[in-house]
Amino acid sequence: MVVNQIPFREFHLLLLNQGLRVAIGPFNVCIHTAYKPLAEQLYKLYCHYRMAQDEIAEFHVRIVTERSFKNPFKKNVRFLLDGQSPFGSFPQEQALAVLEWGINLAIAVRVNHLLLLHSAVVEKNGHAILFPAWPGSGKTTLCTVLSNRGFRLFSDEFGLMDPRQRLFLPIPRLMPLKNESIAVIRRYLPEIVMGQSIPNTQKGTVAHVCPPEQSILLSKQAAKARWIIFPKWIAGSQSKIEAISDSEAFMLLASNAFNYEALGATGFLAVADLIHSCDCYKLVYSDFDDVMDMLHKLMNET
Amino acid sequence: MKLDLSQHSLMLVQGLINPDSLTHYSESDWELLIRLARRVKLLGRLTLLVKEHGLWNQVPPRIASQLTSGLVQVEKLQQLNRWELNRILWALDEFNTSIIALKGIAYGLAEIPYATGRLSVDLDLLVPKADLADIESLLTVKGWRHRTLSAYDERYYRVWSHEIPPLVHVERETEVDIHHTLAPLTSRLKIDTRLLFEAAIPTKDKTIKLLSPVDMVIHCAVNLFQNNEIANDLRDLLDLHDLLVFFSVQDADFWLRLTDRANQLRLAQIMFYGLHFSQLIFKTPVPGKICNRLRPRPGKLKLWIMHRLIPLALFPQHPDKPTLSASMARFVLYLRSHLIRMPLYILLPHLIYKTMRMIRLKSGNNHSHPR
């Protein structure tokens, strides 16, 4: 059963009562909220997700509304993970952004049975391509473009690797475009489903893009990585891709992971093996068509 | 006295004291169990129990991965704690003092069963008060820093507390809590720390010592019933249970030594609560008449009240259905923990300060940066 197979009324009641359980990659998330505008946004953006009402959920999250302390006429929202509040309250318009951040945080702090790299991941012809990068390097924007141009989306944020089988697991989540990227994507991909723009968040204006339906449907199909490309978006730059050494790639990847250190030797061996089996590059770009040409060239060479 | 536990608390305690019963748990039982165990820092412990009892293959896969994740986190934190201790000993190498490891790190060094599954975030050490200033300045020279504290908090630690403000090395994140006695200076308990150092036991690494077994047990009880607010502290009561089981098997006279020592340190009442609730909740095999050796013991009314409150606070609330009675119990014990820690003329301004700060924190929208 997929979210868009049930009427909104039923969807809303689940959020209100026993909780809506959706499968997001390898995890099930149980969501509660009584805040109707959020229910409406979720109904639209989560439409392709598989429901998992009878399964175990790893994460139990809730968005509650409360009166603002400063201005009693205003309402705020708060994110709760198992009843605990990991960060403060936010204006109610930001409910969706807060929920999505909260779920990311929950994954980042709790999951240690998988290696969590900080990386966007897409797949083509059975090979995963990693785009590890710091926040602000444009990985979400790049991912949005690629996943709507023939690549399958794994994640714009988490490189989720099974450290024993060396497989990457898809975890297609809403992609939060920030600031200028929103207009860029609206222009480049006018056909895609995008949530409303949410201004004044901690990361500026955010608008969420729904992952393509195919990416969600196939989210149980894992893949081995073949390329690791460290992207950097620089306005007006000439697109350029250059190979980097394994050791440099290793340091960049390991120092930008969520739980590499926690996994100890397991993490080290997994990353070493990953680097060994991939070709590693640095990419500077400003034009998406250039990037796609380069990627297709890389793929045709092998 | 009988124990009256809610459904979800029973489920948690059953899993802990009789892991074989876990084979009867449904998927939704498991889901709730994991949430409860995580809340009271017992996910790592649960993982050890499941493995030890050969139940790993019977656990639903989504549960197994959460158990694994919990244990990986525990192991990482323990490694960080051991490394921090190593660095502290290195920094104090030339300084002749006596350092006693406390709590989690001590249980690991003493090889207490299940210590490998204990979630220990901070490194706790006890040093002689006379050496405290020297130790603090040596560590500061070698890179440890205090977190930025308000003037009020600074004073709280310096004047009233049994520890100095936490230290963190600039290159690392593990918090080091350096204690000079076991209970706040403002509390009515006056513990003769000299006796603890005299009885302390050296470890393989000569520079670090452990409290003697009876002192370790007593400190565990003091920490739970005197220093903490008891809310969600089930892990600490389980520590006490583990210590009691382990030491009583090793030494035939353990129970006599324990009660004598508690009387000598004038911590009998707290030890009484420790034995009482450990036996009540975890079925610790405490010999029948042993509690009668403790003097003084809590009166009937006091014990009746604690009996109503303690389990409600120790066990986690149901994450989806918190009850008012449990919240009330926690609030009463919160007040109690402060009342026994400090006299009213300090306590009232302290609680007012804490409340004001909480309101200020809540009204300032937020300072955290979620990813």
C-alpha cells in the first residue's frame, strides 16, 4: 500500500491516532502530528512512499504545536523523538522542514549498524555514484537534477553502506533545496513536484522536492559503488573533473562521515575497500548539462 | 512490600531479569522494549543479554540492527573514556597523587559482569581534596578546559558541589568530572573521604585505584539516592544489582562488611534504600536479615512513600502515553533530591534561578543547529 492509495481523511487520521508508518529506505518511521497543514504537505510530498502500518518502526517522531513564550498569540512547532525534544521550537510554517531535519538527526545519531557517510548517492546501470560533500556544496541540487534525468536517487544526504557486504542502500528522502537552488531547479526542471517555499529557516529558504516515484519503488535494490566524485558548485565556473589519489579520497570521505569513528575497525576496512574499488574525482561545475556529459563519458569508458 | 508496576515497566524488567522470556515477545512488544531500554540507557545491556542467552536469531531483523547500533555506541564511548583516562594519567604522570576511578570506567576496570554493555558518557574520577587545585592547574596547562559557565554555575560547583566544573580536552569531547568527595558539600551527609582512600585497591595500572568493593557499592547507592533525581535512573539501580551479585559471590563476608561500612560512613539509610529496591525490582539475592544491621533505617511512613514514588520515577514513562502520576512522582523526587542536597536558604534561590533560566531558554527560539 502506497500513501496515494488512501484518501486524505484516512491519512490524516493515522497521523492523529496510531501514527503513520512509512518505509523510508531500510527504515520505517512512525509519524504523529495533529497539525493539519503539515498533514496536507505530507500527503502531497509522501505520496509515493510505501506504508508500513503492521511493521516495526525504528523511529517514532512527532510534531507538536505549542504557544510561543514570547508571543502568546503565535504558535510554534516542536519536534519530538520518542517524546524527547532534541532542539527548540520553530515557527509553525517551518513544520515540514523541522520534521525532515528531525528524522535526519534521528538517523545520524542512532544508526551504527551501517556506515553513514555524508554523501549524496545516485545509481545508474547497477553502479552507485557517491557525491560526498560538506553542506553548501550543492549536493542536493545536483541530486535533484540527476534523479530527474535518468539516475536513480539513493539519497541527497546519507551514503548508507552495509559495511560487511559493501553495498549501498537507497534511502530516498525529500530533497530540501535551499535559497537560489529553488529558482534554479524550477527553471531547469519545471515538471517536478515541489513543496511550498519555507522562508527564514536556519538554512534560509527551503523547498522540498519529492523523489521520483521509480527511486522510491526500487528502494530495496542496493548497489556497489563505482565512482566517488567530490563536487563543488562555483558560480560561473568552467566545469572541470580531475582524478584524485586514493589517500586524498580516503581522508576526505572518512573525515566527512557521521559514524566512521564509532564503527572503529569496521569503518576503516569498509572505507578502505570502498576507495579501492572506486575511481575518485574532484568536480567543479556550474552547469548541469556539463556534469551529465562528464558522467556519461565516465560511464562509457568502463 | 509488593511492587506495583505498569504493563510497560513489567515488560522491561522481565526482559532484563529473565531474558529467556523475550522469546515470547511480539514484534510490537520488541518495538516498545527497544524504546524503553534506550530511554534508560540499557540498550547495550539488552544486546549483551540477547547474545548471551543465544536469542540473536530469534530477534526480528529491525530489532537486531537497533541492538547492534546501541552496542556499537556503548563500545565507542567506553573506548573514548579509556583513552581519556590514559591521557589524564599521562598528564599527571609526574605528580604524586592518588586517583580513584568511579562509576562506569571503574566497573570496566573491576571487570564487573555486563560492564561492557554500560553506556558511560563521562569519565568520573575521585582525587584527594588537598591535591585538587594542583591537578586542575596541571590539566589546564596540558589542554583541558572548562566549558563556559555562568557565574552562578561556577559558584555552584566551587562552593557547594562535590566536583569541580567538568573538564574537556581541546582536541576531544569526553567530559571529565573530577570529584573530591562523594556527596555535595551542602548536603547533610558528611563522608570521611580519607577512609575511602585508605581502603582503595590498586589496579594493574599502578597509578589508578578503585574503591574497595563495599565502598563501590555504597557510592553507587549514594549516587542514585542522594545525588541524582532518580528519573530514568533504572540503569544505576541495575549497576547496584550487578555489583551486589558479583561481590557477594566472591566474598562470603561481603554482606556483613557492606552493612558495617555503611554504618561506619553514616550512609546506612541510603544503603537500605539501595538494597531494598534492588531486591524488589531486580530480585537481588540479599540475605533475609541483613538490612536489619543497618542503622538508622528509614521509618515506616518514609519507606511507604518512597515505595510509591521510586519505581514510578526509575522506570521510563511509556513514550506515547506518559502518565500524570509518574510525572508527579518525578517532581516530588526532584524536590527531594534537592532538599537533601542543600539547605532551604540555598535551595530556594537555586530553584528560582534554574526555573528562570529554563524559561529564558524556552523563549529564545533555539540555539541549536539541526542538520
